[in-house]
Amino acid sequence: MENSYIVLGNGFSIDLVQKMEKAEEIDLANLFSKGEHVLYPKTNTRGFYHENIHQICGI
């Protein structure tokens, strides 16, 4: 049996969040805005945060 994969992009995510009426709670325009709350599973440390992320990404 062959493996099949479906790749969904950010457009799908934005549409899904809007249909769920969660656009006010989930900010897909700035995925790094809550990065300090996401832990890197291997080390259990803040893995998706950089103190200068706003300058790096221009946000």
C-alpha cells in the first residue's frame, strides 16, 4: 500500500480558524507572538523564542 500525504498551507489554517470563529484568539499573522510559551520537546526549554524576534522578523 502506498503512502499518501496531504500538505496544507497557511491559507488553509487561516480559513479553518475563521470558520471556527477563533480568529481573535489565534493569531496566524504572527506565529511567533506566543513563541515564548512553546517548549522544545527534547529539552523542555523555550525553543521558539528569541529576545530580538521582532527585530529579526521585522514585526
